[in-house]
Amino acid sequence: MWSGAIDLELLYPGRGYDAFGCLFGVRDYAGFAPLAAERGLPALVSDAVRTEFDAWGATAHSPSWIGWDELKAVDWTEPAVTTDRRIHEYTAVDSGWSLVSKAVWSPRFAAVAGLPVEPVAGALVGYGGEEWPEGTEWRDGERLYRVERMRRRDVVPAEGEWKPVWSVMEALAAVHGGENVRLTVWFDN
């Protein structure tokens, strides 16, 4: 018998799409092999979870779950399978470079890379399927654009937004066993 312990929104109020991609394969622009994608709801869920999921109706997608025992076994230094589909943009600071953004489209970057500055009408916004080797860089004055491959720890840092979630799961596992603690999720558009 499973019981709902705590609503994820109370512990993790963010929208970390890179983490969602790494953990569950949702909006995986960074190219990770997801840890627990599209598993559906577990066969046995608490009434509270079933009621909440059903209340979301058609807006709920990509339900999945992951157990504490699985999370404890993750190699957080593992790199993504591919380079990030977004170009990482940095600005010069006294100590080096500071990340500004990761974007699927930037007219400024397109100009620096010699690509059309305006996206092609009707096409998905992006760099036209361009794939550059990891580490490829372009400089534009105080800006640096780089193709990067992220690691799991980059998107789910040990001391980051997910720490309260992991702390609660760890505490529950200490009482009930890691195989008896899981995080159940779904997403909206």
C-alpha cells in the first residue's frame, strides 16, 4: 500500500527544464538519456495521487516515477548523450565568463555564426539542424557563444533546488527502505 507523503510543489517550486529532461525526458534540450521517462503512473498509487492526476485531465502528460534506490545509484557525473541543442551564451566578467542564457534561437548568435538572422518561416526555431562539435566557440566582443555537453550534476546540483526533495526522500527511505520511496510526477503544457 502506498501513501502520498508530500506534494512536490511544496519542496520544489521551480521549472528546471534541464532537470526535467535529465530525470524524466521532458523538454530534454540538453540531450540526456533520461533516468525515468514515460513510465506512466505506478500500478499502485495512493488515492490522493490518483485523484490529483485525474483532476488535471488532458493537460497532464508524461507521467512517470523514480525510486529513491534508483536515485541513489545515479552517476551524477555522467555526461549527456549529445551536446546541448541550445547555444550557451556568456558575457565577460572580471573573473572570466558568466552564463547569460542557453537559447534555441538568438539573432545575435546567428549573425556571428554566419547563419540567417531571421528564422525560416514555418520552420521550427533553431539553427537549421546545425550540429557543431562540443567546445566550438564564437566570440562577439564581450560575448562568447559555446557548444557544450552538460553533465547530470550541472542540471541537478547537489546543493540546488532539488535538495529538499532528495532530503525528504532520504528521510522516508531511512524509515521505510529506499525501494519503498518514490517520486511520482507528471507535467503540463
